[in-house]
Amino acid sequence: MNVCSAQKSLVQHTNVRISKSEDLKSRMTRTHLKIVAKALRGVPYPANTRKPHRGRSLQTTLRMSCISVLLATPAWCQQSAQAPLLLRESGEAVKSIQMRAGFQVELVAAEPLVRDPIAISFDENGRMFVVEFPEYNYRHANWELNDHGRVRVLDDTDGDGKYDQSTIYVDRVASPTGVICYDSGIFVAAAPDVLYCKDTTGDGVADMRKTIFTGFAISEDRGGGARLNSLRWGLDNRIHLCTSFSGGAVRRAGEEDSKPVNVRNRGFAFDPRTLEFEATSGAGQHGLAMDDWGRFFLCNNSDPFRLLMYESHYAVRNPHVVAPPSHVSIAADGKFTKLFRISQVEPWRIERTRRRVEGLYRGSAEGGTPAGFFTSASGVTVYRGDAWPAEYHGNIFICQPSGNLVHRARLETNNLELIARRADEDAEFVASRDNRFRPIELANAPDGTMYIVDMCRELIETALALPPDVLKHLQPGGGTTQGRIYRIAADGAQQRRSTRLGDASTAQLVGLLEHRNGWHRDTASRLLYQLQDRAAVEPLRKLVVKSESTVGRMTALYALAGLEALDAETILTALDDASENVRVHAVRLAEQLVRTATIQQELVSMTDDPSLLVRYQLAFSLGELDSPDRSSALSKLLLGDGAGSWMRFAVLSSLKERSGVVFQTLVDDAPFRKQSNGRALLMLLAGQIGAANQREEIIAFVHCLDGLSTSEDVLSHSLVIALLEHQSRAKRGRILANAGSTVNQLLAELLSVARAKSSDEHLASDRRAEAIGTLRLGVFVDDRRLFAELLDIRQPLAIQTAALESLADFDDVAVAELLLGVWPRLSPQLRAQATEALLSRNTWLAVFLDAIETKKVARGDVDPARVSLLKKHPDKQVRERVEQLFQASPSRRADVIQDYQQALQLTGDPARGKQVFKEACSACHKLAGVGTAVGAELTAIRDRGPSVLLLNILDPNREVKPKFLSYVSQTDDGRVLTGMIIAESANGLTLRRPDGSEVTVQRTEIDELRSTGLSFMPEGLEKSVDHQAMADLLEYLRIAR
């Protein structure tokens, strides 16, 4: 125990555990504290214990002990007597839980049967496998841990609904975080590995232990908690899991020569029979759930509910489509959903918030309140049982362990998305007054109820999130010998008899696919896949046709797929099912039979299906057809549903080939091409045709242009720009060669008009800038003089900026010479932009470094952050040359910070500060409606103290969150792009560059991608912001709202 916890225990505790705290150790012995704590509860000295101070009364000893502890305790901790962090006995813990009316909580397992639980899984006979994770938080608290992870199996031997027997099934597992039952054994998530363990001798202990997959990363900056987790059985007969923030490069164990699969910001799925695996859509933190219809839900600490919108393989199959993020936030109020905590807020949490508000500790002050919103959301789960009232079926739940509660939401349809809206008004579904109630995961149970896994820790946050001087007064591993698992049951519900599906026949398992309890369906589905009994085929086909259970008919389809017994007749029946959900999955499964003529005909005829969900899945699945009718079906979907961004993406993902046919169909529809939405869609298709650069597609594109009248020249020109603008210069040349005279003539007309508009000073700047952007489609030598004029210092900033953007697109070394020629006339902002251009190509970079070496460009003109990035350049010769040129240039941050302390003493002017913010910060930060929200969130910036804010501004690399790191990407056309990844999908990523511009790169174009380890926010702001300007900026940041 430590000082603060000791004080609490003096009042409340009867089972005291004492740590190696030196402050406390110098004042009281371990035995003394135990006796004092017990004495305060009326427990006499043990007969065999020597009293710590002979001759003194117990009361005197007690008083002196309390005084000594209080004297050693900081003020914030002394106040904690009002809110002690108790370790309640399991019975007391149950009484402290407040349930929604109509429900009750029951304890089904507790210490010593289980401790430190983090995940559970039920086998077919109702046994519960529990993952124990005692390692959590120990390393970062500098505690010695003489313990290790394990998996226990708990049995209810007397059938009373409570587990009474506990056996260590797998021992000495390093930091396990997930488990799922399969084939009389278990898969265990234990980064960097996924293990398979099995008892082959019947003694209840696993004697088989194999590493199946390896390479999952471990993010040590999150207390050991950011690891793969949440192993779930999917409808597709695969096991899915969440990789958290850590990612990794994964391969099958023992296949060291195989190419690993990158799972950064991805999910992971594998077939437990064949062990084939793939990276999937999804990038949650701790939690993965499916509903009855196979929709996937994720979560992260501050975002409780995220919905997966598509499977990544659809995006990957077409490398030319720009894919949106695969999941969307669906919580109605997002992170700021108001939570109704009933436990007292821990004193350390109040203290940390106070320090953040006053700027004494890093991190967001989060509105200045220490609780009441999502900060540790985990274990997202959809209730799929049958033991609660029907209105709760399909509700979605999320744990908030730091708030000692479980939140419930109802799912509402929102076109193709969902909205998760609070279900319990002014209360939570589950809330506890016990601060050590730490619900970390939920599970649908064999009896149709829901189980809560309670880790029962004193500190559930990572130890890294607390100030060190506060942390030493807590027990980061406190509660590691405890753990509880609860059942949430409806009032008046009778306890069901234990389930033993392991004894069920094949026919019985098929029948269970109609069961109202999701656990029964999942388990029966898994067992059918394990058994591979062909006797199940005919009963399954009958179930698809005759079952009254909608979810049963759908699940039977996947069971047939798992037995490789799907046939055209069954699929055709399901494609005509009355339920839209059955039809959605029938369309998806029909991909396995797309070579069957009748299947093809039925799919292309379904574009008029009344369900948008069906048409959305159809848009993806049609991409698997090799049929001339596919293009007309996709065209019809675009004409009818193309206004929706998700439908557009689904169709474009299916158009790796034959985009030209669809393009022509849309262009031929005059009303469609005159709509703004129609024109936008045509531009997307034109860009995709250009990216693919297939001769027949280009010819179809040209044919369409030939068919447009001269009155639509604006559309023709826009389509030519869309065809070419996102392609490399080499690819443009090949496209123009394939396109023939029509496109070349249109391009010549475009460039001629663009030249005239670019130099027309009477034209509005935005129209001139648009024309300058078109010039990049030409040849640099033809427009060199014009670009020099556009970079004249008398030109508006917008015009010079547009010129630099277009120049960066050329690959002529003469561009570098032009930029260096005008360098002395460029403003600091334009120099930053020119620097990005010069660093983007190795030939230009060499010329730039020559200019620095000959002092045509001062070393101080180059941002220190860019120098740091150049020292990590992929080319060794460049790195060595930069080291030589800039060996004395990096400023010492400590000296700069010390020098700028005087800014804290100056009176700041917020009006001038706003102008400083616009000029120096708004390219990456947004505040009070000004700027771009790319960097760290500044909404609550007014709550930060000026000293901490000054430190973060001047030394941004002191504390860098992973999402704000800079990356270097080298493309296949020789460009080197540096920036922060602001968006990532299965087949592309978007970088925000230091000059504020954004660039999207398809993965097929990337030769190398690596992190620099440096913050995206550059050092060296002091070069453009003096002491008074810094004081002004700090004052503006303090009051801005």
C-alpha cells in the first residue's frame, strides 16, 4: 500500500495489501497498518501478533498512526477520505450496483475462482474460459510483477447458475487479452501471437500449445492494453479480432520466409480450419461486436459506437478507386454523450483535471470536468439473447470502466448507416457506487442473458496517463487478486438449466440455427463447421426454404457455405426471400456462384429491389461478375442511387474494368449529366478511367466526348481535366497517346484558355487560380515565362500559391532553377511551400542542397523540422549531405523555451493574437471557426495553462501522439512525400504536408512508407513569433471559444 491508500484503509479496509512505498515504509510497518485498519473496524489484535509499541494503549497507537500517515499525505489525497477507493467484498459489490428497472444483477464468479479477468468465451457445454491479465499497468508503474497471464476454465457443477469450480487451463501466458473456443480447445490472443491450446488427455488442463500467428505489435505507450483483442465467431465461419492501435506485420508461425501482412489500422480474420487469414476492415481499440445480421461494430476510448460500412476486399480489388474510411461514428452525441455516473469521482482524477486546467500537466482538460463523458469506452456488444424483454434485443451496449458503468443505446436506421441513441433517460443501464467496479467486456451468454466482466482494478487507466507524483500514491496494480463476473437477468426470470450442445446430434444442431438466442445459433454454426458432417446439407437446405425464422434462414445459408454445399437453387430461393436481410446475405453469398448463368441473370435483375440495403450489397457483388450485363446493372444503380456517397463508392469499387461502358451510359443520359450530382459522378469515373489507362476505356471516353455538343464544352474540358489531373506525368503521356486527336485537341484548347485566364489581372483570383491549376497538364518549357510572372511579388498571394502548386507537379529540373531564381522574393509562407516542392524530387533536392551549400539559400530559411526529416531521408547520400550542411543548425529547445519565459510576463492582446493564430497556426489547427482541424484538438484550449501551452508550442516533439507523427512516402515515380497521415483506407492514404496541402496516394503507387518518429507540428515558431506576439497568441488561445 501507499500513503493515500493507507489512509483510506485506516477508515474502511479489512484486507490490506501494502506496497513498497518508501514514504510509508519509513513511518509504519506492514503489520502495524493491518492492525490499525482492523482496530478501526473493531477487530482486536491477533493473539499471536506483537503490538508495535508496548506500553501504549490501542487508542494512542491509533492516533499516532493516523497522524503519521496524514502528515505524509498531499492535500488532494487527504481529501480522499470523503471518497475512499474501497475494495468491496463481492456481496457488497453486488449491492452497490444500480440496475435499470426490471433487471437484476447476479454474481456468477468471483475471487478466488477468478482474478483480473479481461475476456471470456463459452464452449458448447457452457463452460466459461476466462482470460486473466495481471500484467496490465505494472511495467509503467515500476512495480515488480511476480505473476503472469493465464486462462482458466470455470464450471457450474451443480447447475445453480453460479460457477463453483476453477481450473487453470493454460498457465504462464504472456499478457493474454482475448479467447474463443474452437474444436475442444481455445484460440488465445497474446501479442505478438495467437495461440491454440487444447486438452488432449482429458485432465482439464491444456497439454497442446501452438503458436498459430505471430507478428502482432504491442503498443507499450498505453500501459500494455493496446493489444489484439475481442475474438469473435463470424457468420462467414471465420474468427475475427480487433488489432487495437498496435497493428503489426503478421504471418503464420513457422513461415518466416512468407511476406507478412500489415494490419495497421485494420482488423484481422482467419479460417480456424485452414488457417488462411487476411487483414480486414476496421480499426477499433478494445471491442468488436456483431448483431444478428452480421453488421460489425467497433469502439475506441472516446467513441463508443462505430459501424463498419464495407469489407476491405471490395476496395482492394480496384486499386484505382479512392476508398473512404471503412467505419463511421454512429453515437448520436459522440464522445460528448452525457454519462450518469453514481460513484464518487476519485480524488486523483479531480487532481489531474485541476492540473490540466491550470496547465500543470499534459493532456486535454476535457471541459474542466473529471467525469461524465466517454474516456475508456470498451467491450462494445449487441444484445442477441432471448432472456430479456423483446424490446432490448438488438440494443447496443458499451462499458465505461473509468466511470463504473455500462451504457445502452438503441440503433436507428439512417439510410445505409445507423444512429446509436441513448436508451435510458438520465441514467445508465448499469452503474455502481463501487469505484473498483471496472466493466471491461460484455458477453451474450448460453442462458440468454448478458455477462459483465469486471476487472476490479483500482486504476483502469494506463499508468502513463497520471502525473508521477500522483501515481506513487495509488496502486496501479491494486485489485489484481480480485475479479468478478456478473449476470444481468430480467426480474422474475427463472434460471435455465445448463446447456450441453456438445452432445447434440447434427440434426439438432441444424435446428438450433432457428433458436432465438444468438449464442445458440453461433455455437451450433461453429459446431457444424467443425464437424463437416454432410448429413447436415439437406436439413439446412430445407431450413432455408421453410423456416419461419428470418435469422435462421440467413444463418443456414452460411452453414451451407461452410460445408461447401451452396447450390444455385438454394441461393435463388434466398435471393427472392421476403426479408431484405436474407436477400442482402444471399447476394453476398451468390458471389461464390457467379459463374452460374441463372445466378448472374438474377443478380443483374435485382437493381429494382425495393431495399436500399440490398441494392448497396448488390453494387459490391456485381463487381465479381464476368458478364456483359454487369455494366448496365451498375449504370442503373448509379442513375437511381448515385447521389449517395456510399453507393457511389460501392459501384466504383466494382469498376476495375469496363468503366468506359458505364461512363458512356451516364453521358448519354442528358438529364443526368446536367445535374450537379451527375456531373460529379462523371468526374469520378473519368479519373478512374485515367488511373486504369486501359486503351479500350480511353477510346470509350473519347467517343463520349465526341458526342457532346459545342454548347457543352465546359463539361468536355472538365472531363479531360478529371481524366488527367491525378495521374503521374508519365501516365498522362500514355493516356494522351491512347486518346488520339480529340483529347489532345481539347487539352490544347484548355491550356490556351488557361494561359489567358492565368495572366488576366482583371479576373477574380479564384478563377485565375483554377486556370493556373490547369497549366500543370501542359509542358513546363512552354509556360516557364508565364510561371515566372505569376510568382512576381506583386501578384496576389493566392496566385503565387496556385503557381507553386502547379509547378510541383512537373518533373523538369528547370522548375527547381526557377524556384531558386525567385527565392529571394518569396515570403516565408511561400518559401515553405516552395521548399516542399523542392524536396519532393531527388533531382530538385540536389539542386536545392547545392544552393544551400553555395549560400544562395540561407540555412535558416529551412525549417528545423524539415531538416530533421531530411536527416531521415530514404537516400543515404542525402542523409549524409544534410548532416554535413546542418550539423550546427538545430536550435536547442531548452534555450528557446527559457528565452520565451518572458512572454509569460507580458500582457497579451487577444485581437493581435488572433492574427498571429491565423498566420502561424491556422493551417493545421482550428479554433473559434478559424483554420483547419488537422492537428491536435483545440476546443478546450482555454482550459490549459499558459506555461504548458508555451512548452507545447515551442517543443512539439516533447510529447507526440502517434496520429500526429510525420511519415515519409516514396512513390514509384520518384516523388518523396512527407506529412501526417490524416486518412487511410484499404487501398490508399492521404498525407497532410507541412505546407498545408494534402495529397492522396494509392497503395499501388507507394514504394516505401515509414514513420519519422517526429511531430507533424514543426519546431522553430520563434523565428516568426517574437516575445510580444507569443504573449498575444497565448492570450487569444486562453479566451477563444
